[in-house]
Amino acid sequence: MSLYKLVNYAENWGLCQEIDENLGRRLRELIWRSRRKEKERPL
């Protein structure tokens, strides 16, 4: 299971509310950056 899917599952189950908001924001930033890097550098 990818980290992106994991975050989506967490949001669906309302777990993100229990997690610190800053941590959630950092997770999304990390995911967004990694996805952007994949687009910039195709395998």
C-alpha cells in the first residue's frame, strides 16, 4: 500500500483529525513533492 493511499484511508476513517494537523500537512507536502519529482524525472 502506497503512502498516498494510506493517507486517503486515514482521511476516510476520520483518523486525520486525531493526528496533529501540522503532521498531516507535512505528509501531504512530502507526497506532493515526491509525486512532482516523479513527473520531473520519469523512470
